[in-house]
Amino acid sequence: MAQKAELDRVDRALIAALSSNARASGAALAAEVGVAESTVSLRLRRLQSLGIIRSFRVDVDLAALGVSLQALIAVRLVKHDRSEIDAFRQAVPHLPGVLAVFHMAGAEDYLLHVAARDAEELREFVLAHLTGHPAVAHTETNLIFEYASGDGWQHLVG
């Protein structure tokens, strides 16, 4: 978990610039932010060590790879035994097709964002990995028709 840190104008500008292009060179970032390239390097290392920048990722168009179906699957556990919750939480991010896992409060315990090539592959995922899992009491699958990544988090950075 990230430490709470004070961010100045340079830190915030670097985060904003990287959110637009995580592959930007140090020179390009320095020019955009208005500081020396060595300052960019030091600031990025600091932001990473604090856990504010966790990683640099590639955004893959799954549909272009033939993986055109995505779903959100709500999962309710049988009981809230700590060992079962921990075991489920450790295993589920590594199941085939899982893009994200959310542990939630409310009627459902988890929400899984899953991708599949087609409805049959999605059905097989649910049957093979969820309904047969001893910790799972109930699942509900919702198909995603459209997905748009948000950038509202940038307003929280300030």
C-alpha cells in the first residue's frame, strides 16, 4: 500500500504526463514538465519507491486479438472464513481470462472482470473455476457491451 506523500507541482505534472504516455522518454518528460532530465529520473524513482507509481503497463486491444467478450462476474462466498477468503483471493487473479478482481462490501463478496473469446469460453470459465470452487456459493454474470477507461482520478491528484 502506498505511503501518503506530499506531491508538489513537478510530481503532479509528471504523473499527468505519464498518464498520457507512459513510454515518454526522460527528455520528453523534462521538456513537458519544465525541469532537468536528472530531476525527472529522481522524481520517478521517488514516486515508485513511495508506491504512488506502481507500474508501467501496455493497454492491449483484446478484441483485436480475437477476445471479444468481457463480463463482470459477481461472486458470493459460502462463508466468511478468513482462510477461505485468503485462498480464493490468492487464486482468482491467476485464473485464465481474469483482468481484475475487486473485493467488495455489500451483497456480493467479489467482482471479477473477465475476458473470453466467446460465450462458450465464458461459460466454461464459470463452470470450471467458480461454480465448482468450494468457497463459492453463488455467481452472477453480466456481459459488458462497451468499456471506456476513465481519467477522473487525475482530478484527485490535484
